Amino acid sequence: MPLQQLVEYFNDRLEWEHHSNFRPFFLKEGVVHGLFGPIRIGTDLVALRKVSNPSVIAGFSARLGVTTTEIPHLQKHELEQVLSLPARQSINPDSIVDFDRLARTVHMLNFLPFAHEQEFLQLEVDPRHILGVKKDHGAYFQEVILKCGLEPKNIVITLGINSVYAPYYDTLLEGLENYRRRGYRIALKFDYQALDGSAMALVSRLAPDFICFSAAHFETLQDNTLLEKLKGLTALVRKIAAQSIIFQVDGRKTAGIARQTGFDLALGEYYALQEAKSFVAGVRKAG
């Protein structure tokens, strides 16, 4: 189904669900956007590359792009969408779920032009979404996926591990299992501070399909045990037959760490820069 028709289909669906003129999705210059109150939602698709061969793209990670500065200059039909949204007095679980669903639909629609070439799209889910949905996690989004001609296995649902939510880990893992039962692939995402026994216990308990790790600040980090810790993480990943992804590879040092410690996939500015350099070199050679 053409992208514009899918946009209209999902607008019709939300208009019916909300019993109002709520048509938040629109297509502009080949890119799908969504409106949520004064927020304009977009997608930044970042390539997930094989660490052993960065020219190979295994999938994409969706990053949320939001703007508010354009709101005063909205076209008439866009302004109508903003005004038709139900008033929200404060952030509550329902609004978080609504926002998360809208953002995921935008990401899915923007992934479609690449879906025939790439295996999966990695999406992050807000922990409050999982806690706010009491059962049947993934059922709503599954309808979106199928309408787009894909399957849940094309989607990697990713949960960031944060100690703030430690009292709710049991409920969060149960929600992820609900996604898995519907055919989604599952990922847990950690940062440097989470490299401890409790984080590793969660990995062993859930046995996710992917383990994601944020390499933020690695270029300046001083930790003589870092390589050992990361090798322990990737060894555990291999033990449960999963794949490891390292995020925010923004410099040569971090790219080297990714190779040394055995990560499978990576994304970051370093790879984008290397690709740009290769392209320029190719143009010069051809010229």
C-alpha cells in the first residue's frame, strides 16, 4: 500500500478511536510526521552496522525527533490537528502510552522504504508504557506492523535498564515477555553504570535477542577494567545466543573498543564519518 494511503488509514483509525477530528499523521516530502499537542514528531533512522565489516548494514535504530518551533507557522490543516487533541492537564500513563504508540507508528512508516533491504527496526519503549499497559503488550502495534506488510519479528522492542525502575523489574520483564509471545524480538539496553551483577542477572533471566550498550563518554573515560567488563558482557551475550549492539560510537577509541571486546553491531558518528570519507575518496578517484 502506498505511504500516503497508509497515513490516511492510520488517521482514519485514530479519528474513530478518539471520536474526534484527530488526524495526527501527515506526509511531507516523502517523510511521515505526527502531531501530539504542540509537539511535532519525526524519525531519525540510524544504521546498525556490523563491527567486523561496517559497510554492511544489518538494520536501523529509530531515534525520536521532536520540534515545537514550527508550531506558530503550522499550515491550516496541521493547526486543526493540534486543536483537536484532547486536553491534558498533566503527564499520566495514558498520555505516555498514546505518545509512544504515535511515535512508533511514525517510525514504522518511515522505515517502510528500507524494510525490503534490512532485517529489523530497533525501537525503544518507555518503561512507563509497559507499566501503563496491564496486558496484551504489543497487540495494538502488531496491527500497525501487519498493515504495513511486515511481521513482529522485524521489530526489536528495546527497554533501557535504569535503577529508578528497579522495584518494577518483574513487571517490566513480564511485559517484555508479552511482546516476545507475539513474535517481537526483545532487547535490553545498559549504560556504563549498569555494568554490575544485577544488570547481568536481568540478561540471564530474560535471555533477550539483543543486548545494547551505550558507549557515551568512552572517549574520555578512565577505567582500567573497562575492557574486561565489556568482554564479560559480550561473552554472556554469546552464551545466550543473542547479539550485542554498542551505541554512540563517536570516535576511533570507542570503535577500537567495540572490535576488541567482540560486539556484533554498532552505530555512531564515527561510522557515518568513515562512510562520508570513503564516499569522497571514491568520487576523487573516479574524477
